[in-house]
Amino acid sequence: MQYVSTRGNTRPHTFSEAVEAGLAPDGGLFLPDSLPDISSKLASWASLSYAELAAEFFQLFAPEIPADEWKAMTKEAYAKFDSPDVAPLRKITDKTYVLELFHGPTLAFKDFALQLLGLLYKRQTKMSGKHLAVLGATSGDTGSAAIHGCMGQDGIDIFILYPIGRVAPLQERQMACTGASNVYAIPVPGTFDDAQRVVKEIFGDTAFSQSINLSAVNSINIARVLAQCVYYIWAWLKLPEGARSTVEFVVPTGNFGNVMAGWLAQQMGLPCGGFRVATNHNDILYRFFNSGEYRQGDVMPSHAPSMDIQAASNFERYLYFILDQDPAKVREIMIRMKGGEAVSLPPPAVSSFRASRMDDATIPKVIAQMWNDWQYVLDPHTACAFTDMATDRVSVVLATASPAKFPEVVTQATGLEPTHPTLQALKSKPLHTYPLDATSQAVKAFIVAHVG
């Protein structure tokens, strides 16, 4: 299997090459040149542990990595989760389940991909003997999960940009209180979209990125999206058989990577009903799926800061498919989007998506209602999913973060302060940050000065 760029001007890469590069040299995103059919494998996968399922899945996408190495890496990656199921599926009602994706080291769904990606980086640096500089931007959870996947590893330095004052305090502490000498938490002015723009500009400088062996850790990295496919398959296998073919996965999302992973699993033969994209009031994806127009607006702070995004990076992968895998069309549309133009896109013949939106005033009310009705505590991002629930099928809501990461809004809503031992320990540790201007020049100079 080879990996091709959505923009068509990059040679095909192997899995390991695509993971190491992160962003394609032509500015596009990597995708497999074909998707395997997993439908005949689902029955045999039903008895596997989460780590075993992940190993079987990844063997389809990276034949150059031996099966025993995949088994060892996935076993190590998911051994750090505090639930024996890794991703427990909780039944709330006969029609509603919650897939808890917050039992990893940083208490967010990003751990599923980034614990594994850190081990892939470790393997590649060991095999190549080259030092790796990992760069990413975060609206909250990606940064901390990426850092915890890479910190303390020989041969790797990690640089994470995030918007000053626009991530939750505990999210910032998870990035800036590790004490690891290879970790650089970099607050920049502006929004997540400004931080992401800088990252993409740096990767666009191919000579620079190749000179220091730079790799992208954001959801633009294909390994992240593939790792997230696994928990859709896992949840589907845990459902009652009668609910599987029509189940709707409800996904709080801002950058589109989490729900894109589910859609890819469906294209590989996972027979589910579809997906609901759940947004907060930064609702560009809600507006697209209801109007067909992709129009960026201003980013507004919210109770769900990881979703405060108006430029959904992973949307380009979906765009590639709905434009009939035509790189020339993708390049044209991305140029128009980058210029701030509103773009109307042709609706696919059959869509697996619908979308919902929740304003900031409603989020605490939903958290309070779920606590009062079911004694179940939601974080503010997951709360955005609990609207417009399907009545004719089972829904699986993806719980993307622990409520303990957002104690202010949860305490306001429930009267109880959510806590977690790892987060409590962070409160007494000093912050180590490296503030920079939101320019590619400033960040490149910093990386050059600090890379090992």
C-alpha cells in the first residue's frame, strides 16, 4: 500500500515515510491509495482486546512493519490507559451509549493516536539514526497528548504551539509542567487557526522541514486518523447486533479528524448508519453540512475550547473524496479557501453525515440535565453532542475528554467539582513555556536554536 497526497504533486510514500513527513511536501494530506475491505474480518475481530484489534487493523496499512512489532507497539501504547477495556462503551438508555475515550494518560481521545504515534516515532529514529523534530498546533488536547507520547524519548524534540488564553488552564499545565527537556510548549497570540497556519507555513518550506527532519503531529498525520478508526470498529463490535447496521455515531468535532476516521472506517466496510457532526457555536462544519457552503468566520471563545476552530484541517481529506479524488480540483478549492472565499461544494449522491450545533449558554444546561437525569458527568465538548438525538436508532456519543479537565463549567452545572489525581498533581508544578510571535520566521528560528 502506498500513500498519496490530496493535492497530487508528491510521489507516493510508504506508511513509515508518510508518518515521518506528516504533511505532504506539496501541502496536501496523505491518504492510502486504496482502502481495504474489512467487512469479512469483523466477526473474527470481535473477541480481540483493544490492543490486539489495533494491531490487526494497522497491519492492513503498513505491511513494511512486521506483525509482531505492531502487536508489541499497540500493547505498550494502550497499557497506560486506566480502564481494562481501554475505550469502555457505557449504556445510558436503550437508545444512547457513550464511548468513553478519556482513559488515557492525558484524559482525552487524542491519546489513542498519540501514544501509538510516539512509539512509531521512536521506532523510526532508532532505525534511521536521525533526530526527529515534531511540530504541532493545538486547541487544547492534541498538544498534551502529543507531548505525553514523545516526552523523554531519545532522538525526539517536540514543539507545540497553542493560542494564549484560549486553552483550559489544566490543558496548558499538561503541556507545560512535564519537566521533560525535549518538550517546548509555545503560546502564541491569536486563535488556534493562527497557530495552525504557522505550522502549515513551516511545513510548506520543504527545504527547512527536510533539513531538520520535521514531522507533523496534528491530525494532518495519517497515523492519527487511522488510529482513531479503531475505536469505531471496537464500539460497533460491542453493540447489540440488532443496533449495528443503523447506529449513528455522534462526534463532537472542530478539526474534523475524529469524525473523518469514522467515515473512513465506514468506507472500508463497517456497516453503520452514519455520523452526526456536533459543533459548538464555532459552527463552520454545521453550516457546511446544512447548506453545502464552506465559509470561515471569526473564532469565538467557548466552554468547549478544543472545538474553537474555523479552519478544519482534516476537511481536505473529505474534500478529496467528494471531488472524485481529483487533486487538481482539491488544489483549486484549497487556494480559494485559504484566501477566505466562501466555497459551495456539490453534495455527494449519498451522504453519511448530518450536523448539529450547540450555543455556549446551553452547554452547562446539558451537563446539569445529564447529571440530574442519569448521574452521568459530561465534559463541555461531549455535552455538545446531546441535542437533536435520533429517535429511530441507537446513538453512540463519543466522549472526547474527562470532565475533570474543565472543572469550572462542570462545577457550575452540577455543584460538584470533578477531579483526577494526575490533574491535581499538576496544580503545584511550575509552568515552563516559550512565548513567541505567531509567525513562521519566529518559530523556525526557535526550532533551529533548540533542536537536539
